[in-house]
Amino acid sequence: MRIPWDVPQPQLSEDVHPALADAARAASAAYGRARSLHTRIELREEVADGADGTPTMRVDRIVEDAVLESIHRNRVNLLSEEAGFVDNGSSITLVIDPVDGSANAAFGVPLSCFAGALVEDGTAKEALTTWFDTGRAWHARAGVPTSFRTTGRTSLDGAAVCLMRPKTGTQDAWLRIANRADRIRVLCTTCLETMLVAEGTVDAFIDPGSDTHRIMDLATALVTVPAAGGVLVDLRGRPFTFEPDLTHRWSGVAAATPQLAEELIATVLG
């Protein structure tokens, strides 16, 4: 069975960098075509291994191929979990997750997105996240306040928290968070969940120690969450780097305030 719903074009403002905007539009159009041409089973079929060593679903391959065409059109570099580093001789690199929430995207669960950060000289300058099924977009520039804000919550007690699903070795930490929070959500799309922190829909998102995140999972949040008044840190205090080596992993913590991030980390680490 195919997914019957159309994928809208993302709602982008005119001040988005042209290379980021083109990549986002290409990703949405490709995902829409993929849903119309392939069944759910076909979309979730593993067709290769990505540059990060994890399996590549057909939906990932289709969307990333469209993004690659966009990258070459705009003559910028690319760092992506499937293609790895693509050098076009530019001073600009787009660090991109073409489909964050690939399993959701393949099954038709309407919780997946495109996420891209524009990086110059090792620093993320601009970020764009677009929600495939709604066309909603979050755009931010480093050091420039956004029109949306975090909730400002400082305490875990009573908070609404998005969590990664519990994995081997993280179950106890997962439950410590869940037992104190008021609401827990597991949406399986880090890039989208961190945007919900930025806009104040939830108070925090955390990987409770599984070290699942690659840099493209966190790159947009690294710009957008602080611009909205929140913080993005690693559970164990490791710095975020934009190196082509995709073996680096983090446990990202996005929170409405530094105080909430500290309390989440203390709760996970026990």
C-alpha cells in the first residue's frame, strides 16, 4: 500500500540561504514522489549502508539523491549520513539529514523532516528544519533571536519531555526521567523534537545515554535552540564538531533553560 497524502512544499521565508532553501525544497519534492511511486514496504527496504555505517532505507536514498543534485547546483559542500562528505571546493558546507525519522517516513507516520545547517570555518551559522507532512519550517541564524521561544521551564518535575526510546543500558536512566516528568513522548525524530523544544511545545528532549546522535542529528538544534533561548549540550559534556568522521557520537540534550538541562543530566547520570 502506498501513502496517499501529498507532501506540501516547505513554508520558507525569503531570508533563508539559497542553498539551504533549495535543498529543503528538493527533499520535500523527492519524498512526495517517493510516497506516490513506492509502497511502504519498498520505502523501508534497506538498499545500502550509509557513510555512517548504518543501513540506508530506499526513502533515504531517494531523498538524498535529490539533495545531492541540489548541492551540486549550488556548488556547496555536503556532509550527510548517507553520502558522507562531498567536496565541491566551497567555503560553505551544508550538514544535512535529508530524512530524519526515516522509519516514520517509510511507514507514513507524519513525524519526519529535513534538517540542514550551514557551516563555515567549523561553525554553524544558519539552520533550517522542515516538517515534511505539514510544510512547517524553523529557520534560525546563530546569535540572532528567533520569533519563537522555549517555555523557560527550569525544573524537571512536571515537565513535558521527549525521550529517545529506551535502549540496552539506558532503561534505568529512562525511567528516572519518566518518573519525574509530567508528560513523556517518544516521536523517533530528534531533529523535529528539538524544534518542538525551541518553539515551546515541549520543555526538553534527551538521549538518556545511548550515544546515538551523529552531528547531522544535532546540527540544526545547535543553532535554533539557543536562538530561541534554550540550550543544546551533550550528556557527557563532549563538544560538538563538524568533522567528516561520522564515527563520532553524542547523547544530545536540548532544554528550555540551562537549569533544566543540568537537572536532566544529573537525573540520567544518577
